Amino acid sequence: MSDHKRHLGLPFSEILRMAWVSVCAHKLRSALTMLGIAIGVFSVIGAMTVISALQASIEEQLNVLGSTSFQISKYPAIHSHGPINPYANRRNIVIGQAQRVKELLADTGATISLNVNRWGRQVFYEDKKTNPNNNLVGTDEAFITGRSYNIGLGRNLTPDDVEYGRAVCVIGADTRGRLIPVGDPIGAIVRVDGQGYRVVGILERKGELFGQSQDNLVIIPITRFLQVYGRENRSIGINVQARTQAEMGGAMDRAYGAMRVVRGLQPEDANDFEIFSNDTLVNAFAKIANVVGAGAFVISLIALLAAGVGIMNIMLVSVTERTKEIGIRKSLGAQRRAILRQFLIEAMVIAQCGGLIGIAMGVGGGNLVAKAMNAGAVFPVGWTIVGFVFCSAIGVGFGFYPAWKAARLDPIEALRFE
Amino acid sequence: MKRLLFEFNESIRIAAQQIRANRMRSALTALGVIIGIVAVTLMGSAIGGIDRGVNDSLAVVGDDILYVTKWPWRDIQDWWNYRNRPKIRTDYAEQINDYVREHPEIPIKLAVPADEMMTNVYRGDYAVNAVYTLGTTADFPKIGRGDMLEGRFFNETESRGGRNVVVLGFDVADALFPGDSPVGKTVRIRDQQFTVVGVATKQGSFLGMFSWDTMVIIPLQSFRKMFMRATEGAQIRVQIDRSRADEARMELRGIMRRIRGVSPEMPDNFEINTQDSIKKQLDPVRNGLALAGFVITGLALFVGAIGIMNITYVSVKERTREIGTRKALGARRRAILLQFLVEAVAICVVGGVVGLVLSGALAATVAWLAPSLPVVFPLWLILFGMAISVATGVVSGFAPAVNASRLDPVEALRYE
């Protein structure tokens, strides 16, 4: 430490104080330079805050499944409904296969629930009817936990309902709002495709996913569903809920094995089914978000670069103006490193002050934009650190040439400078 | 006036002198502007490129066609309101054409029925999957833009008779008959053998997502035979007079309502689409990109402007004594203001020119490296770039210049 002091002449705190004094000596100039850096950092942090906020809000919406559950199905969770459907030629997962998988996975202790859907159903109650956009689900009592729904009113389906194929149903909040907005809905008979089902429960509202309601559904026992619509031409989805998050990975591996056995796939065959969990969905989405984020980061960095040029320019002016001071310091024995350090720190102080202002502006502005786009507020810690490191780096990088120039000044010439 | 001109000339002279005297400083200040201008103009070039890509892609199908369909060509949330519309029947085309024959004054030229489906096309061991298959009549070439590379389009007799003849898109022909002429040979679609009568010229792709060349065209009658279940894709393509587009649209709506027997109080049970519907679908994405892009790159330019302001302030401060002398010798405020403003603008204009040359070169490099990317560098972008660089100079140089012009000569002369 004492060694350091001898070499650099001044203690660090003193250099910092000197830097601050010279920053304050030219208030307007320093303020404008800082403003440049602040806007550069604002550009980076603002863009990244907006993207992080949108990403967070979409990921939050993506809780299609329960936190410990995954789904086995014929189609992947996200696939385009274009005219070309490469998955359509896959064999359906028939009820027999689904039951086999259930048996094979029994020893994992996971709760396994089968489900089968009919989309675009119209639900009737007395003289009211819904739009034909309801999802009729045939399943069992484990469905609501597997899909992270909650019972708001009444009761869930019971194993008995499934066992005896009772004509009972649990309906979503939107379906209820449309059919039975007032009064007690429990016990009401709603009709789907001409079949009556007694309402035993109402689900709590789950909210929208990509603008699509998740609350317009009617859940009936799967036994009843197959009785009404038959077993042919439909693919059964299998929902597996591991006991804990830790067991989920293992259960998923087992599920791949079980499905391959049941489907009779040879070792060289590709999987002709999909297994996905919330994480799969989030990851698939994160891939897109990362590409967009990288692009936005690079473009927004341009402003910071321009600010760096501004720092360099003003530091050069500062060095020229203080040539005499440098000459005096050098003739009194200050080493090159000390001068270099002094100007570098001055550049850093300006860059970091500007950076802090920029981070504040960026987080604030970014969240305002995100709010206008209906996304929740975030504080992107990672990007804040990246932004701060970058603006410090810009301070050092662009401050180096002026500082080096100052350090190399010949004391005699410098003292004589007018 | 003469005096103003003289002051202006003098300002330019002084500015040139100053820029030369402080080479490093001026260069760095200009660099700030250059970065901003390059960012903004490249963004403009990219957005222009997207526009051109969309237009080029759409131009292939002709911009004078109206499409009568059951479903609108936009994103709809309330699909249940359209589901029960009756299907579009292909014989409407005949009825529209009859009407047009009786009323030659209306701006509708020709209606052609079309139906579409995705199928696989085979030739021996070769197969092309998911080919866009269009069933239409012999009138189709009259409203289309594409030309035949080889052979011919099917004729009226083949069309009416529902013969098994097919016109292949360029890519399909290339994949099924590599290095060979397909005309006169047969391909298999579903379980039917089709004789190839022609190959269409290469038409390119729609933004790289959908190739117009991966298609085959067969007579509508054969199409109906093969795909028995009527598809949802049935449509009537109506060629109109571009100069009277609105009128044509109204007229077509009237004809369609009459054909469909829609009573006056009922809403339309069909949709009339144009290419603009596709453009409109893309518009929110494009506008969002453009807005975000220009805001972010605009910030870079803004930072450059701050740099200019800063350095002009420094320059004013350094030359306080000179300003004092000039004022003492009778220079007006205006002259001082002009002097500093011209200096700031000059740096910006130099920066702007260099920036435009740089981004022009970059755009050209991108166009050269990746010819498939539509890059544009139109004249308006150059003018726009120059205009904003001058504006940047004026805006950022104004405050320091006013400061300079307001200096008290006595104080200024005494300044150390």
C-alpha cells in the first residue's frame, strides 16, 4: 500500500476529490457530458427494461400447467395452425395407450390425469347460450391442479363422478358469467351438444393467455365424455403431476420411456408425441425474446458510443486547458501514471454519474412504456449492471486517449503553454 | 440584406478557420453526429427495405385484384360471427362476368374462380410435400402477372372438361424434374395422374416465408373432382380498373349482395379483400419496429447534438476575448450569433455528409453480401439525413451562440 502511495503521489481519495472539484469547476460542460452518457445509458436500460417487462408479463401468463406437472400429447403446445401440419400424421394417443402409460407410471407416485378436449362448443342454459368458443374437457378430479385452476365455488369432480360417468360438470368463470351471471349456479343444468350436465362447481378466474380467455370451459368426467362422443378419432392428453418439483425431471424421463414402450417405437424411431411443461413453454418463448433483446441491445448501444465520443472530446479540451497545471504537477515530481490516473478517474466520474442518472431514467421510462403496453413493472438487475459496466468501460475507453496525452506532456513545454 | 450576406460569408470563413485550427476537436464532434446519422439512416434504410420487400412480394399477384372470400383476411377474434356465412360458390364468377358483360361501363373487368388446397405432388420416387394447389379456369392468366417459362397454360376446353392437366410452379418443376423438361410428362396428385402442360416462370417468395414458386395450378373442375369436400378456400378473384378502385369495390359489393340474395337490412355475408388487407396486417409490426428503431437511433443523434452544444460552449468560452474585440469594433449581436451557429451547422453538415456516405456504403455492402435482403437507399433518405443534420446543428448550436451574442463587450474584453 505504501508502495502504491509512493508511486502515485496522491492517495486515491484525494484523486477522487480533485476529479470532483474539476467536474464542479465546469458545471455546464460536465452536466452536458453527463447528459450525453445518461441518454446513452437510458437508451440501453430503457430498451432492455421494456423487453424484460414484456417478457416477464408473458412468462407469467404462460402458467398453463401446474408447477409440478407436465403434459403428454400428440401435438406440441405451441405450433402454428398453418395449412401444413407435420403433426397431423401422428397416430392418436388412444384411451388404451393412455391407460397403459398410467399403469407404467404408477410406481412414480405421480398423480396422472387423462384429458380429452372438444373445442368450439356452445353451452346452453335455459334461454341463454355462450359463443361457440367453449372448451369441453373430459377428465378427472386431478385436472384442475394439473392445469393450475382453483375451485371458486362448489366442489371439484370426484373419483366417483368419473367411476360412474355422472353427467356433472365444473364450469369456468367466463362460461358462468355468460350463462348464470346472478344467483346460485350450483345444481343448474347446462347443455352441450344436446347433453345436459349438472353444475357442481365453478372455477376461479385464471385470466387470458395471448388474448385468449382460459375461463370458457366445461369440465366433465372423461368416462361420460367418451360415452357421449365415442372413443374413435380423438387423441387423449396425459397430465402427470409429480409429488414435488424435484421429482418432476425423473418422472418426465420415465414418461418418455413409458410412452415409447406403449407406442411400440423402435430405438431408432423419433418420438411421435410431445411432452411439455411450463418450463418448456417459457424456454421456447425465451429463445425469441433473447434474439429480440440482443438486437435491441446492440442498436441501443450506439447512443452510448456517441456519448463516449463526447467524453473524449471534452476530456481533450480539459487537458488542453489544464496544460499549465499538468506542467506544474509534473515539475513537482508527479509521475506519468499519476497524471494518467487523475484524468482517467475524472472521465470515469463523469461517465458513472451520467450512467446512474441514465439507469434511473431508463428504468423509469422503460416501465412507463411497459405499463402503457399492459405489462407489470420490473427492475432488470442484470441489465442495470451491464449498463453500468458498459458506461464505466466507455468512460475508461474514451477517457484513455486524453489522459494518455496529458500524461505524455513534456513538463517544460507544458509550463510554457499559453 | 447585403450586410447579412457579408456577415454570412464572414461567418463561413471564420468557421472554416476554426474547424481547421481545432482539427481533433472538430473531428470528434463530427464523429458524434456521424454515429447518429449513420444509425438513423440505416434504420430508415431497413424500414424502407421491409416496405419494399412487402411490396415486391405482393406485386407478384397483381395489385388490381379484389378477392371475394368467406373469411376476412385479417386477424379476427370473433370467428363465430363469420362461421355461419354460406360458402363462396365458384359459379359466382360466371354470374359476375354476365353482369359485367351487360354493364360494360362499370370498372370491373373479369372474375375468375379459384380454390386452394395444400397437397403433395409425386413423380416416381420424387415428391414435393405441402404444395399450394390452385384450382382455377383458363381465364386465370388474364388476371395474373406470371408468365410461362415453358409450355402453355391449360385452355378453355381442358378447363371446362376437367381434364387432368397441370401447370407447375418453378420450384416444383425443378424438384420433380431436375435437369429435364417436364412438359408432356405426368405427375401424381392424390391418386390421379396429371399431364404437365406448362411451367411458370420464377416469381420469388413472400418475405422469404412463402414461395410463389411452390405451387401447381390445375383446372377447377379437376380440383373439385379430387377434393370432394368443398374447401374453405374458395374465392373469386376479380380484376378491376385500378383508377376507379373504390367504385369497383362498391359495385362488386352490390353484385355479390344481389347474387347472394342478402336483404337490404342484413350485413354482408362475404368479404371483399385486397392486398392492402395483408399490408394492414403487417402494418402494426412494421410501425412498432419503425417507432422503436427511430426512437433508439434518434437518441444516438441526440447524444451527438449534445456533444456539439458542449463543444460550442467551450468554443464560446475560449474565444470570449475575440468576441469582445469584435463587438468593441462594432460587430452586431446578429453577426456573433451567426458566426457560432454557422460553425455548429458546418460541423453537422460535414458529419451528415460523411455519415450518409458511410451508411450508403454499409447498405450497399449488405445488399452485396446478402442479395435476398431488400435494402433501399432512396433519395428521400439522403435529403432527410441532410435535413436532420442541419436541424441538429441549428438546434444544438443555438443556445451557445445566443450566449456568445449576449456577451457584454467590456466584460468580455476583460476576461482572462
